[in-house]
Amino acid sequence: MAAPIIELRGITKTYDDGFTALSNINMTIEPGKFYSLLGPSGSGKTTILRLIAGFTNATTGSILFEGQKINDLPANQRKVNTVFQNYALFPHLDVFDNVAFGLNLQKRPKAEIKKRVLDALKLVQLPGYANREISEISGGQQQRVAIARAIVNEPKVLLLDEPLSALDMKLRQDMQYELRELQQRLKITFIFVTHDQEEALAMSDEIFVVNDGKILQSGTPVDIYDEPINHFVANFIGESNILPGKMQADYQVEFVGKTFECADAGMKPNEKVEVVLRPEDLDVTTAEQGKLVVTVDTQLFRGDHFEIIGIDDDGNEWLIHSTNPVRGGKHIGLTFEPEDIHVMRFGEKEADF
Ligand code: ATP
């Protein structure tokens, strides 16, 4: 593991009005990786970013940059730059002067400013746009200008606060590729705030799932998707069927009144658990051959799959993704593999790190 570029240790943040927005935040950020802070509105993502940027102070805890405590270092002396949600471009300046703004403030030589601004515009694929007015370029291009302005200072870390939220779906997807590609080219650390789980899964090397001022889980997108630590994460990241259950033995778990073989869950017999089954891991078969039987309630065509909602005998709703539609008969069987059953400790709220 590379030496961390940023560390947050035991950070809490209580705002002046007494509201505690963050409690005991611990994060380790390595250089050159793409991180996402993923969580619902109001969970504390922006507050974490503002602390790293130096726009607000921590109430307790330490922020370290390359091993040095920077709690008291002013924002403009941190080797960190921010791209804001609304881009915060200056409408009265053209593209060149927007990107050059920070370098002009630092009174860098004219020739150096010109070279660095044009290089930054090239990096974000806007060569030839230097003399355009901000009002003469599209939302996606404004987004790129904001990124060019942030990278022109060659920060070691780029903080991005929901930078794609103002863009329409198609452009948003294009920009996801572009940003990921840009990060890999620049090899600087990106910390990207989003409430969109698909965006976080697609772009990140690592995700921090934030809720209610706490980090619930951190890990690679695959780890978090396959092994959510609790009900909230399982529900927030992807779609899930989540059911209460009980361990029977090391490789056996009971739910919906039946016992199923599962992978090693590392839990004791009789322990109360929650079981997660992803909709795409459920295979549709005949009622006779199913491990479970459900009655089809609705079926929707979603382009690349059919989304089926089935109800079991106990009244539980099951979400199933199937490549084929269900034809004939409302009762279907569901099968799944033991390793498709993900077992979580019941009511577990936070990661223990
Ligand atoms: P969003 O996705 O909506 O931007 P977020 O996850 O980024 O949300 P934050 O902006 O970090 O959330 O806010 C976390 C909590 O702290 C919210 O409940 C918010 O109302 C509160 N908060 C933010 N700024 C202040 C402030 N200056 N004073 C008091 N409370 C604040």
C-alpha cells in the first residue's frame, strides 16, 4: 500500500448551531486513486470535502496531508483544488481568463500562464475554446472549463462535489467516462461526491458509503456490491431482496421458514441475521423445481432484462431480473446458488474501523 496522501482521523464536525454533521470519520486516501463519497442528501459528504479543502474546520480529530497535520493550514495553501456542483465560473470572463484566474492571482509570468491554460484546455478536450464567453458554451463544456481551472494549478488532490448533477443523462454518462479517463491520465487523486450509486460504482477505485454523518463501509465497488455490511448499504447500492433470518449452522441459514445452504458467513448458530439476494442472482424455473415459489405480481420490460415482482406465501415481495419473460402460469420457482446468499449481522450499523 502506498503512503496515504490524505488521512482523516477521528473527525467530528459540530456546526455553530449545535448540529453534529460528522461523527468519528476515519479515512485513508492513497495517491493516484479515484475515490467516491456516496450517500444520500444531508449525509455529510460535502462537509467532508469542505474539511479536506480547508473551507471549514473540524471540531475534533486530525486531517493529515502526506503525514503532516494540516488542520490549521489555510485553504489556499493546501495542494488540493475543488470543482463545485454549480461550476462557480465567472460569467464576465472568457474561458481563458476563467482557467487563468488562480495563476493571475499568483502573478505568474504571462507566457507560463498561457502555456498552462492552453495545456489544461487541451487535457479537458477544449482546445480552441480559449476565447469563447462562458455564455457561449454548453453545460458540459462549462463543466470541463471548471475542471481545467481546477487542474491548472497541478493539485495533488482534486475534490469534486457532485460535478455532473446539472447535466442530462447522456452527457452525464459521457462525462463519467471522460473524468475517469482524465484521472487515469493525470494520475492525481480524485475525491468525488455523489448520491448516485451507479456513478460511484462505475467510476471509483474505492467508495466510502456515508450516512447520517458516519462512514458505514469502504471498499472497492465490487466488495461493496457483493458484501454490503448492513441493510442500509445493501439497499442503497443496487437493488436487493433483504429478509430477516437466523443461522442454523456454519453453512446453513434459515429464512422465509426454510433452511438454505450458504457460503461461510462467519456467524454463530442461532444468530439473528439479514439475508441479501440480488435480483440478478435469482433464476426463474418451474414451481416444482424452485427453492422458493412466488406468485407473479407484475412484470416490466426494462430493455436488457425483465423486472418481475413476485410475492411468496409469507407475503414477502421478491424483485427478480430475468432475461426472459415469464409466460403461462402465475406461480414460478426461484433458484439461486449458496454463494448468492449474502448474510449480514442483524441491525449492524457501522463498519468497525
Ligand atoms: P447533499 O447531497 O444534499 O449536498 P451532503 O451529504 O453533502 O448533502 P452536507 O452538505 O455535508 O451533506 O450536510 C450534512 C448535514 O449538515 C446536513 O444536515 C446539513 O443541513 C448540515 N449542515 C451543512 N452545513 C451547515 C451549516 N453551515 N450549519 C449547520 N448545519 C449545516
